[in-house]
Amino acid sequence: MDPKLVVLEFNECISNGDVGGLGQLMSDDHVFIDREGNATRTKEEMLNGWIRFFEMFPGYKNTFERVESKGNHVFVLGFAYWSGENQHDPAIWTATILNDLVAEWHIYYDTEENRERFRLR
């Protein structure tokens, strides 16, 4: 499967709060890294994290404006919607896709430096 399609499907699960769907798309050794560089390792640990996250932010959604891939690495530019108070939170996501599964999901601040780093200008 095209790595970009895996990322789009993964994001659809995030935007729908679909923990089961996320689990089907994660590798067992999945790694999630937040903007501060904190890592959550293993699929089981991250699924528990998603459950808590969706309880705290039930309306959370990601909107992707640009999706590019280089091999099995996908780079995304867009924004997150948290709530009515925080509707447009710019972000950059990267994903590593292995065997049609998301092995790593990493969120970065949308800065000029990161746009340059990932060639998202």
C-alpha cells in the first residue's frame, strides 16, 4: 500500500476517535513522539494513551494540507483542531510506514526550521 494512504487512513481514525482502527494500523513496536520529544513505545501503551487523549479532547481532529512521501517516510503539513477555543493549531507530522503499518508517528511544531528540515516550503 502507498505509505501516504496508510497515513491518511491513520489520520481518519484519529479524527474519528477510532482506537480500534488505530490499533489495526500500528506496528506492535509502534513509537509515538510528541512535540516535546516525549516517546510512548509499544502499541499497547499508545492505545491506552489514545483512549485517555480522546476522553480529554473528544472533538480533536487533524486537517492535512500537504502530504508528501519519500520511500516509507511520510511528511505532513496541517493543523490540529482541539476545541472551539483552539481551532487552528499548526503542526507537522512525520510517519514511518513498515509493512503497511505505522511504526512511528511524530508530531513537530510548525516552524520555518522544521518546514526547511522536511522540505515542506
